[in-house]
Amino acid sequence: MTKVKELFGVNTSTSGVDWRNIIQDQTCPFLGRKCIKTRKSQPSIAIGTCTMCYGREQKDIIICPHRLIERRQIFTDCLHLLTNHVPGNELHVVSEIQIPGGNVDYFLVSAKNGKVRDFVGIELQTMDTTGTVWPERERFLEKVGFDVDEEVIASKSSFGMNWKMTAKTILVQLHHKIKTFEHLNKHLVLVVQDPLLDYMKDNFSFSHVGEATVGDPLHFHSYSLDKRADDQLALNLSTRLSTDTEGMSICLGLQAEARVELLDIIAKLEARMSVSTLLTL
């Protein structure tokens, strides 16, 4: 059984797949363009590994953050946090806006006549791996009829999941950013897969983090990865939690210094909004 669960967005356990065409195209179905995860030694070759089977329980663990934007559902699931949105406003998805404390992956923006009326910050976090998934990828390709490097196939190099560093890094980043959003009376959402949220709850102080309420500035949206009728995998929102700056301090015992003026973020968002950023529902 291969440890590669999804390659270029396709479930590897599905029969009748034209893998030769998929490998040649190297297209990420979630981005709608070539997969940007490439080999350092061969930048023309996209790795394409979205999800890996890992551990004794063989859990399907997403390792590419772009996998989370399937159907753009994560943006739809944040609409209720646009508390100043009204019918008639446009919706935009704007990526990579810098604020004190670092970049925010996406902003869901409600706008009218090109002016921001409200926004929600959205951070994506999937599991960071250690080692390399390349030999596993090549072993799978050999099974489906590709000629691959025998030395790579025989390699004992493997991969692991960096649970502790992944969880701690994103929680610290959230702590640096959440005071900004709380100061502005806006919302910041962390989008993760269920196993990562479970790890956070087991290894950090999460007992005070309760069911999501709109009044909290920081929200956790956790997704399961379930098989559809066509044997492909799909994300489904399973858990919503929320807290505030004080709650993050309880989790980590750190202090954030993020402060930013509302007009600064709005100016950056409006400069990036265009027809191509429109969210079509």
C-alpha cells in the first residue's frame, strides 16, 4: 500500500486513473495551475503530494496548504464573520497581506464600489514534514507503470510529521497577529485539518477554548477529509472553536506587540482587489 494518499489532488486508491496524463500536466486542481511544490534539484518537476498516509493508524494527513482551498469552501465558511457585510456588496479573496507580526495568507473582503466595508483574515496551516516524501512518490509511480530511478526506489530515506514544531509555530504566529485583529474589532480564522487541531488540544492549554462565538476575534475551523461517492476526497467543516487574545496568552504564555491602523490594512486590500479576486458563489 502506498503512503501517498493524494497526488495532484487525485486519490491514489482510485482505479482507472490516467496517471501518465496527470504526471505530465503537473496541475494542482486547487490552485488551477501547475503545482508550485517542486524539487530543489529539479525545479521543473512538481512533486504534487497533497496528502500522505502516516502513523500506525494510517491517518490521511494533508501536507500542502493549497489542498485546503478545495471548492473555496473555507472562504464560504467564514462569511458569517463579515458582520458588516450586506447584500449587494462584492466579495473578494485577497492573498498575502502583510501586517505587524507577519503575512496573513488570505483576506475575505466585503466591498462596495471598490471600498472595503469589512474583512476577515484567514490563515492556513497543514503539517510540516521531516525527511523526504520523494521515494514514496516514486514507488507509487513504479506501481502504476512508470519507469523510475531504481536507486530512489531502493532508498531508505523516509518522511515524518513535525507535529510539535508545526503546532507551536502557528500558535505563536497567531498570538503575534490576534491583538491586531482584536484591536480593530475584526476576525482572524485558522484553517486546519482535524488531526492537527487534536494535537493542539492534547499538547497545549486548550481547555478554555470553547465553541465558536462571533464575538471572539480568533476562530479555529477544523476540517475532516472524507471520501466522496466518486472515491475522491473532500474537506468537510467538522469543528469550530474561538477565543481571544487573553485565551492565546493562556495557551502560550507569550505577549504580542502587534498594532496596526485599520486604514493601513484597508489601503493594502483595496490596492490588491480586482476582477480576478472576486469570489463567485
